[in-house]
Amino acid sequence: MSHTTTQVRRAAAPLVLFLAVLALAGTLAGCGGDGKGGHTVTLVTHDSFAVSRPVLREFTRRTGYKVRVLRGGDAGSAVNQAVLNKDHPQGDVFFGVDNTLLSRPVDKGVFAPYRAKGLARVPARLRDGTEGHKVTPVDTGQICVNYDRAYFARKHLGPPRTLADLAKPRYRNLLVTENAATSSPGLGFLLASVDAYGSHWRTYWKKLRANGVETVDGWEQAYNDRFSGSRGGKGKGDRPLVVSYASSPPVEVQGEKPAPAKAPTGVVRDTCFQQTEYAGLLAGAENRRGGEALLDFLLSRRFQEDMPLQMFVDPVREDAKRPKLFTRYGEEAEHPATMPARTIARHREQWIRSWTSLIGR
């Protein structure tokens, strides 16, 4: 669920087994080693992973290990690669599987158990699905519909406030969402509708389809190409409603001088779904000790407090401070939709098939 300063996320999260070519990035913290044990620990992750250099240097100073990062495209592609390579892991730690996809690598035996230091600082509600310590929660956030404030002001139209509003005629042809079969925010939005409407969620999506909802493959296309409110309110799209994240408004004002009273985008809080992202020690890791040290560090306050302005996600540690940018411009839902990891695992593929037949993707 990472959200970099250019909002390049793991937006497209394929759930079907088509493969993306693994793009390998260079070392983020110095040179050293070939990734096979020794003084290098290898982190396998998605393209949106980001951490400041001083923080990586501190990890090296504390542990003696340098971090080598292997990037594998969007989150879904990276997860699929981890599953396919489980007998010959490409690194020591995997970071980037969220609660919508968690069961797949866990059930396939991708991870080895390890209880990371600092886990006691993580609320129980964010540890769902981590029984046996196969994975460690690292960050959290909310998938939500965002709206373009300027558009609604020009039209003298109040923005939607609920999921039900999105299906009303006054919002016809205004919403763009991601494909639930290929995108984690798209799947999260589907899960929010299932949570809200139960067995009647299909009826809700039929209404959205009749009301002109547009569906694209992934987050980057939806937010950067189709949404009118991106790039500080200068987006090139013509859709003023988009499925994105509660952390998108803070991103839109980062670096703005003087700081605006409000972000150019807002959040429809009734539409939010809670997402948690995990890391795990890869089974068969060549540098298990280095992997354990890295997992401990991912839960350290140093990393947790650096992470929000690197990936625009919330820390999971209760004692980690959030930046003022988040507290001033963030619009998180007080009671977002949630769903147990095992419930998602049992029904995910069925829900996606039904959704695909309704939307025609």
C-alpha cells in the first residue's frame, strides 16, 4: 500500500497468475556482497518501496548488514513471483503483501516463522492473519474514494458522502475505479461494498455500472490519467471521483508554499477500507540472521517514523509519531470497513469472478 511522493503505488495488484518480468533495482545502501549471506541482506519488494538513505545507513551501523533491494513490479506481481520462487527464494525478506492477498503466500509456504522485536507495540487489530508469526505488520492505511474539490465547487454540487451516493444520478459518469481482479485498491473498494451490503453487493455494483462507473487496470492509470484532481488539482482526467487512499490529500500539498488551508482533494470517508501491509522472512533464506535483523528494524521507531513521508502510509507502532502533514491534511475514516483475513481468503476469488461478470472486464 505504499504511496511514494510521486504517488507511484503498488496500485496494480494482479490476483491472476500472469507474470511480470522482475525488474531488479540496485543497492540502496552502499555496495557489498552478492546477496548470498555474509554482510548483505536482500529485501524483495514492490516498486513503491521507499526509505531514506540515513535510515538505511542506521540499519547498517546497528547490525553490520547492508540492504540490497530487489523490486518486482507492482505488489501483485511481486507476490506472484515470491510464490513461484518459494523453493528458491530471491532474497531474505519479502515486503509488500497486504491483507487482501495475504493468504496466498502464507498458505503456499513462502514465509518462515519469526516474531519480530517490537511486535508488542502493534495493536491486535493489525495483527489479523499473522498467527504463527509467518508475517509481520509494517504499515497500514485506508483505501477510499477521493474527490476533486474544485470540480464540485465549480458545479455547485456537494461531493458524495456515502457509498450509496455514488450510485445516484447526480454523480453519473464521475467515478473511476480500478479493476478488482488486477488492483489492490480496486479489490479493497469491492470489499468495502461487500462489507456494507453483504449478499446484496452485486445489486449495488449493478447500480454503479448503470451510473457510468469507469474501470481501469490500476491505480496509477486511475489517479494520474483519469482523475481530474491529481497534480495539485491540475489532473488531466475528466473524472472528479477516484478510488485512491486517505493519504492522497497530504501528498497533493507536500512542498506547497505557502501551505494551503485545505488539500485540493478530499476523502469520502464512508467508502474507506482498512488495508495493512506485511513483511516476512522468506523460507530458505540464505541470510536468515540478517533477515531477522531487518524485520526487527522495520518495526523500529526509526523506520516507522521515516516511512510515512517516504511511502505515504501510517506506521503500525502505537508509539510512532505521524508527521504534521498527515495530521493536518489527512481525512481518515473513524470506522473504516474491515474484513478478517480468512474471510477474504475464502471468498476472494468468488467475489472477483462475480464482479468481473458484472462489470465485463
